[in-house]
Amino acid sequence: MTRIKEAAHKLIFCYTSTTNFSSFIKIIWFTKLYRYRTKSIKYIKDQSKFFSISLTAFPGKKIFLRIYAGDIDIFYEIFYKKIYELPHSEDKQVIIDAGANVGLATLYFLSRMPNAIIYCIEPDPDNFTFLQKNLQAYISSGKVIPVMAGLYGEDRLMSLKGSHLKYNSVITDINESNSAKVKCYSISALLKIFNIDKSDLFKMDIEGAEENIFRSDVSWLTVVSSVLIEFHSKRIEEICWEKLRAQKFDHIFNSVRKNTSVFYFKKHAS
């Protein structure tokens, strides 16, 4: 009964969040296709195949999702499960979206905080291509600043270890001959390059790289008001909690995902 209820809720969500019948049918059909076919290795080569839908939250804009690359999972997590939902009273002016993937979290933030300026950081070139497609209008208007790079504890060139689910791509210092190279910045360097003197919200979903960042210089936290972060192990969680508490951040809430949780921290009012 629980599964039937969940399926019904998801069906209603798809119907009410899409602007037309075509978009509704496409998201239902491709979700089913993705669920069944990603179990087969032969569909890994079809990662670049995509479709587009129109959502009521973004009139006149198309949202592009790859069928087999995991974008559909991210779509439901952000817009259906609302894992990045913040208290309604909060309005952020400057947001950094680290691990921006194809830009869906940025779209969600803009639907809630339309006056925000968002810096999108994404190291995977395939993800970055679709990020630009999804955020084209906002990039043109200057509301979104896309940055194809990774974040790490220091400025350096790293390898990008890909995955058939593109949200699982990770940066690593292991030099593999077939891996792409990606420029990584420390957060302090990133803030300096883009003249960012404050961040009202720092969203971080960077597949474990947060450990190296929080083991390094965290002086950048002095200009950050709140942090929305996914931890990728219990060890990493403990390291980050310690550094955040030392910088006077309070844990406000966390939303549970399949294997991890997204935590929201907010700095004490002075």
C-alpha cells in the first residue's frame, strides 16, 4: 500500500508540476525507461540521450534531462522530495552551488529566491554542457555565473573519475590515462577570483571532496552565513561538524536521502 501511495503522489506531482500533457507524458515515460534500462550495461553508452520538459515553475523555459545519466533521480530529489527546501522566511542574495550538476538545484533556488545571484561550480564537462542549456536565460541575464571547475583544499589540477550515473563523478589525485583533467580551486581562491565578499548560502554536494576542504583552511567560512551540505561518509560528517561548530554554525535540520543526508547549518546571529 505504501508503494502504491508513493506512486500516486509522484504521479500527481508530475501532472501538477508540468505545463502541458506532452511534458507530463515524457517525464512519466522516461522515468519508467530509466528505471528498467539502467540495470543493463548496454545502456551506459546512451548517456548523452536526453529529452526536454516544461515546468509550471519556469514558464517559457525548457528543462533538459538525460535519460540514463541519473538526471531523473536528481529531478525527483530536488523538485518532488524538496531536499533543499529552506525555511520560508529566508531569502538569500548570493548563493554558491558547488556540485551544480545540470543546474536543477540552482533552478530550485531561483524559484524560491528570484533575487539571488548564483555561482554554479561543476567539474564534469558533460554535466556542465547541460547546466548551460538549463540555465541559459539566467546566464545571459547575469543572474547565474557558471564555473567549470572543482573545489578542493588547494589549487591544483586533478583527475575526474567518471561514472555512468553522472552525479557520482568524483575528482581524484590518482592520475589515470583515460580520465579527464579538471582545474580545482580552494574556496578562498574561488571567492577571490570572482570578488565574492559574502555568501548567504553555500550548497555543497561534491562527492567526498568536502573532506579535503574541511581538513584545510576554512577561513572562508567567515563570509558564509549558511551551509547546505551532503556528507558522503560518517567520518566526513564528524570532521565537518567540528569545523562548523568552531565557526559558530548551528545545525538547523537535515533531510534524508537514500544513503546520505543533506544537512543545513546556519551561523549564530551576532
